[in-house]
Amino acid sequence: MTKTMYGRFVFGAFAVMFGVVSLMWRGSDMWAYLHPIPGGLGTIVAWILAIAQIAGGAALLLPRTARFGAIVLGFIFVLFALAAIFGIIGSPTAYFQYGNFFEKLSVVCGALAVYAVTEPNLARSSALGRVARLGLGLCAVSFALSQIFYLQFTASLVPKWIPPNQVFWANATTAAFLLAALAILINRDARLALRLMAAMLALFGVLVWFPQLIAHPAALGNWSEFADTFLIAGATWVVAEVAPV
């Protein structure tokens, strides 16, 4: 690896956590995707994918194995993104299906960014980093649209003690996603926009999902959301590290 990517530590650690939660929680997206597979084959595939995800996340933590980890995580989340397309086909008017696809794509973009840094060919590395940045920009648009379509739900997640009110912060973070998406896609202060977006996602994890874990530690769904939020924050951070200054 030619440069230190601090974001990969967050990315890798929460990929491990997300994989562990997926192993424990049969209600996770992974199990839902594999449910149509007949017999016990779906269970076997789920275990293989979850263990591979844990291994890939752990590999990201070490410079010598980061490239391997990026390949593993990228492959797994490409599969998850493709599986999400079936949800879009089944319910084309429900935006959460599209949002699910772009959440998975954001992790693919993070894996692609790590791979780009390990690529010795500078031209290819630059091209891969550009693809990761543009892909993350599209994901930011989707994150904003998800909050627009499900504004009341988004507002309900904002802690009530934060002034001025929940709807204000739902609208403010939606606007922040849209502004970040614009900066990322037109490559104007893209690195700053990506870093700020990663910080905002991390705040979601701290302010929204961490209190849920404290209040309901036995609810695996809260652990999944917590890990997923920081996984996407880590992916955004590593894409920032390959974006132009």
C-alpha cells in the first residue's frame, strides 16, 4: 500500500462487526436475499458470505492484506447490490428498495477506493479512484432521496433533546447530502465534501443508533444499523482519501 488510509481501519472494523451481526441475526438483509434458495443451501451460502465478510474486513486492517480484503468485500457487496435489484423489480415504486441498492453500492465504492490505492499502475489507480468517487456521489443523492421520501421516519430518529426540533435536522441533513453529492459529482472540493459526509454519518451512528444499543442491547436490528452506518461512514472516508484535493 503506497499511502496510509486511516479510513480503512473504520471500514474494516465495522465490516467485521456487520458480518458478525449478520451471522447472529436471521432477519438481516443477507438472510432475506438468500431465503429463496431451497433447502439448507441458503444457510450454507449465508455462513460462507458472512465469514468471508469478516475475513475481508480483518484483512483491511493490515497493509499487506488490504488489497485482498478490498477484493473480498467488493465482491460480496456487489452480490448484495445485485440481489437488491430483485427487490427493485418486485416493488419498483417503493424507494426504500432503491435506497437499499445504493447503500450496498457505497460499500463497493469504499472497497474500490482501497483497491485503487494498492494498484501500482498510476493511470489505472486514478481511474478506479474516479469511479469510486462518482459512485459515492450517486449514493449521496440516494441517501438524500431516502430522507425526502421518508421524512417523517427520518425525523423520528433524531433525538428529541437536540434543538430546535426533529424535522429541522431531518431537512438539514437531507440538504447536506444533496450539497455533498453535488460537490462530489462535479469534483469541486470533493475530498472535503466526502470527509464531512463521513463525519455526519458517524454522528448518526453516535447520536441515533448508539443510544438504541444502550436502551435495547438484545435487539440485533439495532446492532446491524449501528454497524451498517459506520461501515458506510468508513467507505465514505476511504473514498475521500483517493479524491482530488
